[in-house]
Amino acid sequence: MSSIQESVLLQALQTVIDPNTGLDFVSTRQVKQLRIDGDSVSFEIELGYPGASQVAEIRRQLVAAARQVAGVANVSVNINSKIVAHAVQRGVQLLPGVKNIIAVASGKGGVGKSTTAANLALALAAEGAKVGVLDADIYGPSQPMMLGISGKPESHDGKLMEPMLSHGLQIMSIGFLIEEDQAMIWRGPMATQALEQLLRQTHWQDLDYLIVDMPPGTGDIQLTLSQRVPVTGAVIVTTPQDIALIDAKKGLKMFEKVGVPILGIVENMAVHICTQCGHVEHIFGADGGKLMARQYGVDYLGALPLALTIREQADAGRPSVIADPDGEIASLYKALARRVAIKIAAQAKDYSSKFPSISISKNT
């Protein structure tokens, strides 16, 4: 019989803190399948977010903690991510094949929202999630170019379109259905209908996250998406500039009014570092996004620099997370992605699939 006590082992494991949530794995009930066999210990850790880049370090700390317990010689730890569907706006049904929808919005054009959306999607995928991108900018689709993909989507059943695939992402955009230089001269209702078709008539396949690259503004398309599409949460992208913050605040308020949680604010183009001399300059002002987050009581997800490489890599169809996966900018996007995923993991889960639908029939 083993002399190792489970309570003592759990007490040792409780000293290891998740670097992302700041909580231990024992009190949060993430330790599963704990087994003690002689001097050998095995258990699983279930993360509620994708964190592939941090698994090795978390495992190392857990193994070291377990070995502090007298009698423990061998430790086996299996760490996996279990991403579940979370609650959306009241009265809106989840989308088949999609667990969580993240709207990336700005309220204003030209702040790097689409670049942020593409790199956020790629960073979540790099961390181990299954991710899709919906380019919701009907008038100015940019994701096909940014993600380096062209062509027409296929349909296997004549009803649903198969998403295009690039860099491990499932992608859909109006840009796949029109010529590159074709202008979409549509009024709001037509653009809104096109967006709903792109969303609901695409055969999304078991996505943990669908990133929706929103068009700028707070008009018909934005309202349709925020009211009729099951959005788990919204990320607001802004620059520190006052004129950008004005519109970002309008976008934030729009989501609040329709009951979509704000996951946080990303401050893009926060600082420029000269590649020649290293001089640091806040071209668009300093800390505007951070101050806005504090003002509205939402999370500040992080800052991204104004860097030539980010623009060049996106224009070439290989955003920073793909072009330089171990670089400093990619690490910033991955940290941003983890913060978004952790924020979602902390939200209420969706239980609509647990309850049977009730129908009332009239007997004749």
C-alpha cells in the first residue's frame, strides 16, 4: 500500500499557480484523474483556454511540486485544454459548429482592427484552438489578402459553403465571392443579409472560436451582428489618439446596450521605436486605450507597437504570428489571445443544449 497521502499531495500541488489566471489548479478543480500507485503519481490538468506555449513550464512546476512530497519518485502529468461554449445574448441561439464568437470592433477605420483580428485568430490557433475568421466588412473585405488566400468556396451539398483554409484557419469573406476591384454598392439591408448568409450558410467545422472582423462604425451591419448573432464577447481595438477613442467608446457602448460582454480593449499603434536609432515616440499619444479601459471598467488587454513589419507581413498574406512565430510581436499577440480566451473561460457557460426543447401540441 502506498504511504503517499492524497491530501498531502494536493496541498503540494496547490502551491503551483496558473500564470494566466493567478489561481491554483486544485481549488479550481482542474486536477483530474489523480492516481497514486506505490511511489508513482499521475494526474491530468484541464485548462479552460488554449495555452500550448505554456504547457511545458506548467508541467515542470507541477512535477517539481509533486516530488516535494515524501515517497514520490515518478510523476506523470497530462495537460489538455477543454474549450466549451459560453453564454451569449439572451434569446439568441448558438451557431452550429461554433462554440464561441468573438467580435473584433473599432468604431473607426484605420486603427489596425483587421490586422489585430487576423493575428488574434492565428495566435489562438497557435495556442492549440480550432479557429475560424469571418470577414464581416462587406464593403471593404481585407482578410483574404491578409491571410494569403484567394479562390471561390465550394459547396458539397448545394446549401452550405465550405470555408476556405489558410494557415490552419477556416475563413469566409465576401471577398471570395466577388472580383477584387468590384465595389459593393449595396444599401444597409442588402449588406446585412449578405453578412447573415456568410455566417449561417458556411459549414463551420467544430470551431472553438470564430473571430468576426467587424466593419468600422455602429450602423446596420454592426447592429445586426450584435443583436442576432450569438456573440460571446467583443474586443475593442483603438489607437491612443483622442479622435479614435471617441469612436471606440461608441462601439463599446453599442455592445453594452445589446448585452454583449466587453472582453477588453487593445491599444494598437501605441508606440513607435525607430529601427535606425531606437528612439521611442508616441506618435498617436500615450495610454489612451489604457485610460479608456479604466474609465469604463473593462480589461486592458495590451498594447501593440506601430511597426513596419506588422504592416509588411499582413500585406504579404503572412501576418506576424505566422511570419515570425517566435518574435517579440508574435509573443504580444499570443499574450493578447490568452487574455481573451481566459476572459471567455471565466464567463458563464452555455447550457441551452442541456435542456430539451418543449413543444405544445393541441390534441384534436
